[in-house]
Amino acid sequence: MVSVPHSSQNAVLALLREQNGACVSGAELSRRLGVSRTAIWKQIGALRLQGYRIEAAPSRGYRLLGGPDLVTAGELQAGLKTALVGRNLVYFAETDSTNIQAQRAAEEGAADGTVVVADSQSAGKGRMGRRWTSPAGVNLYTSVLLRPAVPPLRAPQLTFVAALAVARTIREHCGLPAEVKWPNDILLDGCKVAGLLSEMSAESERIHYVVLGMGLNVNMDADQFPADLRYPATSLKLAAGHGWDRAPLARHLYRLLEEIYQQFLDQGFAPIARQWEELCPWSGRAIEVDRGVDCLRGTFAGIDENGALLLDIGSGSPIKIYAGDVRPID
């Protein structure tokens, strides 16, 4: 586990980024960081080994030309403009599940807004105990710990906060027409590009914490998807025809999540539900809901004040669905 360190290596990287492609001398780096020129040289070498392209120009100093596609704590917090989400960030090169690690951190007293991110997962978690395929170096696997001062019955509404944040990130950052699928998937061209998993610890009257887990397929190729998927899958790379750097994508997600979460706290669930329904392609369409014990057909009539799916089966008021797999049938 690597928490965000206040190391000279991260500090050197931050100062190089501040130059926006211009050079900064070794003497200036040494002065500003209070370390020797030799220490600066060693940290530059370490950064290069990680894949950062740093040019050393005689008499001019160092210039950052580019970096690797990393989701380390240092990369994610560089330029992250949030007040809550991600100010405390824990990174794993590999872990079992970011949701599991976020729950452990919560039980140990981690702060509201703590982010856990991993480059790969060995036991990524999906809905209903399903496994989330989590290869290294290609996707975004992250969980956000929140401690909202709302009644436990409102906790399921936070899944829709996360769905909005992911869908809007894809739309705004990538320019791709992401849509939402009840209860916790994000689609591109009818294929699943992201999944969400919310988990909670609470008493009858009080939430201890909620963990919002988000898995986003960023740079996966078609041959990396398992053959036994229950729903067609895609990635941002497959949809756009090119890859994406994950760190700026994640920073956009954390910023939007904080913005939408604050709206939820200030204004309640109604504006969240309205925005979610605007991104759902099924309004007024015939759908099928597989609840495991039965399969219902009807017309999608939106979601209620708690996020339950409203299904119009032609018998008066729509019935409420709290769990199930949904598919359009037209």
C-alpha cells in the first residue's frame, strides 16, 4: 500500500508540472525544495525509471515532456481541484478489491472523501457477488468513502450520484454519449462500459459510511474481455478508436462526484433522479426485469424517490422493483 507521500520525488514532479513544458534549473529545484542538487538528480533519475520523459538541457535545466499512464497517488492528486473527494488517497499497484480496502480504511477511521484506487484487482466485485474483471494497466478501479449525514434509507440514492458522475465524466471528458442503466451500469452504444457497487455500514438511524465502488473500462481491447459476460461490454478505447490517459479521467470523475454529491446533500434526491432519467434511454420503452424468482414485462416509468425502478404493467399504478436485471425488449 502506498499513501500519498510528501516526498521530494513527488515535489520535483509537481514543480516540473508547474512549468507547463518550460525548463526549470536544477539550482532552482534545489533551492525551492531545500535539498542538494545531487538529490534532485537522483529523483529525476527515479522518475525517468517510472516512465516520465524528462529532458535535461545544458544551462537551462529540466523539462517535463510527458509521463506514463499511471493512476498512482501522486499522479491523481496532481492538479486535483476538490475540497473533499481524493484529498486523502490510497493507491495499490494490486489489491483484492478497492471496495474491500475502502471498507477496511473506513473501519480504521479514514476521513470522509477518502479515495482508494488500484491498477489491478484480484477479486474485483460486481453486483450480486459477480466478479469484475480487473487487468492491470488499462482500466480505472476506484472506491470513494463517504460519511453522509442522512438516514440509512437514503443510502441507495448515492448509487445514482455515482452513476451520474461516471456518465457525465465520459460525456464531458471523452465526448462519448454515455447512458445509464438501472440500477448501476453505464452504457455506450448499448454495451456496458462501467459498473458501480455501493456498500454501507449503518445502524437503524445513522450511516457510519458508504463506499461507492466504480469500475470503468478505459483501454481494454476486445480480446481482454471474458467470453462468458452476461451483458455485452466495451471500453472507452473501443468506442473512441484511441486510448485515454487514466489519471486526468479519474480527476474529472472525482471533481464531478464531489459536485453532484454536494448537490445531493444540499437539494436532496429529486434533482439527481431527474438528471439520471435524462441519461436513461428507456423512458416509455418496453422492458423485461429478471428478478431471479420471476420475470416481469412492462413499460419503464422512471425511478421513485428512493431509486426503485417503476414498472408499468398496465394494472394501475406502476409497481416498484428493488433488484433485478433489466433489458429492453423492443
